[in-house]
Amino acid sequence: MEASAKKMLRDEITDATAAAFAGSTVIPDRYVWPDETAGRGSTVVGDDESLKLIPVLDMASLLDGSPEEIAKLGAACRDWGFFQLRNHGVDETVVERVKDSTREFFRLPLEKKKAVGIVKAEDGFQGFGHHFNTSTGKLDWAESLLLGTQPIGHRNMDLWPTELPTFRDAVEKYSLEMTKLKSLLMASMAIDLGIKPETLLETVQGKIQNIVFHHYPPCRHNADKVIGIPPHTDGLFLTIVLEVDATPGLQVSNDGRWFPVRPLPGSLTVFVGDILEVLTNGRYKSVEHRVLVDAERDRTTIATFQDACVAGMVKPLPELAEVARYISIEKHDYVHRQFQALTERANIVDSLKI
């Protein structure tokens, strides 16, 4: 893992980067992505078709045990690998406070944000900087703050900004809301999968939760040459994304086409991660997605990532593995492969298939 990690050190945001983000007419070469790597040239469907086809679920109906809604959940996880979630029940006051805190953080002067700059830890990276730098040497048109949030021992409080008096409390409360929502979603997933809820819930007990705050500045010159995040799948178990504003940019891949995901007021977006695909023995599929950059408007999101494993292993749950489609791999080795896959722009799940 150490050799891979050295390739993966996140770059810091420099003064030159900040100038480019602020509207420089010159786009540094490290931000200009080849069309094939950025997924350009693929078919992008229209908004009307996207709105008709993208799955939207109702959390209240899932909690009521609606067979129709649970069937929709299963179909979304199998056929799309993601869904938008309405009536999610997350405290609205908590949501608005964490949105406000996120906006305030990214408005800070660069030197204030760099005070909580990216650092490497035993279980990954935390702090402020770019997304992962891959072997291409290209960088995403974005700045990010990654914080370990659960369990408490996973936190590096030196990297929780102190400049903003309400930030820590806002993130703490939002983290707990995401923990509750994750458990409720998993209980409904278990019903769809035909397994006991505790079987699935045990895979996340004591496992880490990270929250990543992403800010995608507008690129007023040649926005089609840069990218917020290139095509990728999420390497952990489950991802829950909160849109801070209404700026579009997220797209998901389905059947060889890109579908724009328009932010729905009051909704969250939930992604199946690679580990969830493996645990369900391929019944659920992680989805490739990307983020495009707007020419005029900022885009800001808050993504919560949940980890999981089965007794220290990434492997199909025995209840779902009459014929295992994926190898069993120790979590430490999985992390090593995940870093390697990210550096090489590869899909880790493909390397685990039998």
C-alpha cells in the first residue's frame, strides 16, 4: 500500500491554482484532460429523458414497508447503481446549517484553508486539497475538504476548521444524521435482498465514515476542457450526496450513455459503492459517474462515504453467495488495490471478479 499511496498524495491548492479558479484566462495544462479520459464523446441524453428514467425513491414509503417502494429500491440498485431520495427525514435545520458552514469554509482566504491542508494517515488522507492525483498527472477542477467523522477515534480534529465557530457542531450533527439514514436504507435493502437486516448492518458496525466537501469553481474559459471529477466508481460501501446549491454537473453512466442528474429540491443522491456490489455478490452494481464544470456557476456538494467489510474481509455475504462471483480479499489488501486502481484509472471490482 505504501508504494501506491506515494503516487496518490493529494496536491495542495496553490496560489496559481486559486488564480485559475478565480477566472484566469489561462488554464494550466495539468487541468486539461484528454477527451477519452474525461469521458467526452459519449452520448449524453437530454434532460427530459433523464428526468423520466432516473430512479427517485420516497424514504417515507420505504419506512412504511411499501412492497412497491422496496421493489423500486432493488431495481434502482441493480439497474442504475444509484437513486435520488425524497422525504429522507434528515433534520432540515441540520441540513441548512451544514450547507451554510460549507459555503463559509470555501469562502475563506486560501491561507486559512491551507491551515487544514491534506495529511496522510494510516487509513487514508484527511484535510484540504485537490482530489486524488493519478498517474496521468492531471488534476480535477475542484477543491475539497476530507474529514474523518465516524467513529470518533477516526477524526483528526486538527483538520476541523476553527475559523468558523459553528462548523464543527454542524458537521457533527450532520454526520449523526447520515449514520441514522444509512442504517434505515440498509434495513430496506436487506428486505429487498431477502436477508436479515442485522446481517447487512453488521458489515458497517465500527467502520469508518468520511465526509468530503467539494467545491467546483466555474471555469469561464474552456470549461469543456476541464472536469470536476473524471468517470469513476466509489470504492467504499455507500455514498450519500447532499447538493448545497442547484448547479447541475453530476452525470451517471447507464447502458453506454451519460444521464445528467438534476438536483431535486430537498433530495439526497445515494450511490452503491464497490464494496456493496461485492457484498451482494453482484446483485447491486456500483455505477460510474462524473462531474462536469459549469462555465458561470459554482457547484458545491457534501458527500458522505461509509466503509464496510465482513469479519475483516471484502467478500460476498455467505447468504448471497451460493456461487461466489467475487474473490474474498482482506480489507487491508482491498485498500491497497483500491489505491492502485485509482492511480491507474481502473475499476477495482473488475479485478475481484472470478
